[in-house]
Amino acid sequence: MSQGNIGADVKNLVRILGAHSYGKADVVVRELLQNGRDAIHSRFRGESGSRGRIDVTALRSSITFIDNGTGMKRGELEEYLSKLGTTIKQAENAGSTGNDPIGEFGIGFFSAFMIADRIIVRTRKPDEGKAFEWNSVGSTSYEITELQDPIEPGTQVTIIFTARLQQVRGRGGTAPDHPAVLRFHGL
Ligand SMILES: Nc1ncnc2c1ncn2[C@@H]1O[C@H](COP(=O)(O)OP(=O)(O)O)[C@@H](O)[C@H]1O
Ligand SMILES: [Mg+2]
């Protein structure tokens, strides 16, 4: 007898599941904002005043979500950002929205691969000096490195758009040097 692990190509899987989704970008933005908000709630739970912040910056080739939430340790990056479908939180909360299947699978973070060729996560816990970068082009692997320069506590998720999406955004005349910025403060 022999046994083995079943390897799944995350990027392909997510794109197959999302093939019939309307508004792929909407789904991704919603999932990443939700993760930022969850992390903020977990950091500031029970505190008075609302110090939670999420800043979103869109460029022609990328979009970055920065939150000042609870951040992740190296082990947490390995645990949470390496296994598709390990959480059912989203699936439980989502209910049925009819036209948005991807939102109901609990894929959350990984839904970003519907519009990303690469995802970079930089993160630091509030009570730790060390910050880490998680980097993946989807498929079946990721890399984690310790950052040399410190970052503010929290998490920064950068999505490098697919080449096709970059092309479409370029045609729309989105100026790369004029980022679109959205700030959600007081969360
Ligand atoms: N911005 C973030 N800050 C801190 N932890 C995060 C962040 N984004 C994702 N995570 C971690 O990764 C896990 C997986 O995220 P996700 O796939 O969206 O599933 P869910 O949010 O349903 O648990 C989260 O449960 C959380 O532990
Ligand atoms: Mg989530």
C-alpha cells in the first residue's frame, strides 16, 4: 500500500470556481476588507475608541490593502495562508447570494488569485519586532522571508494583477502615478 498527499494548484482551482462569478474584483475586495476588519476586531476587541484602519491603494498593476489589525506570526502565515478551505467561517456567514458562488466556498483570501498573478503579504504582530513577507504566485508553493525593514503592526496585502487585467486597466487610461486611495478609519 502507498499513501500520498493530493496536491492542488490553488490558482487554477480558484479560477475554475470563479469562472462563472460576476464581479470577480468585487468579491476579492470584499473578502480582503473583511479579513482586515476581522483582524482589527481581534486586535482592539474590548477597547473603547475605534483605532482600526484599512487603507486601500489601487495602481494600474496592483492593489494594496493595509490594516492595523492583529497581524500574523510566521507560523500563522504557514497555517492560515497555505491551506485552501481550512476555514468555514465565510461559508457559514455568507448565506446564499445566488449569483456569487465563490463567496460561499470559504475561499476568502485565495479568491484574490482570480485577479492576481502574484500576492505579497507583509505582516507584523503588535507585540513582536519581527515582520514577515509571504509571497506566492498561486499554483502550489509560497515563500516566507523575514523583513529587514520594520513595518507598522498589522497586515499589508498586495495583489499584482494578471497581465490581462493590467492591459485592460491600461486601456482605461488609469495613470500609474495617480493612485486611487480609499481610507476606512475608525473601524
Ligand atoms: N489581514 C489579515 N490580518 C490577519 N490575519 C489574516 C488577514 N487575512 C487573512 N488572515 C488569516 O488568514 C485566515 C484565512 O483567511 P480567509 O481565507 O479569508 O478565511 P476566513 O477569513 O474565512 O477565516 C484568516 O482566518 C486569518 O487567520
Ligand atoms: Mg476571510
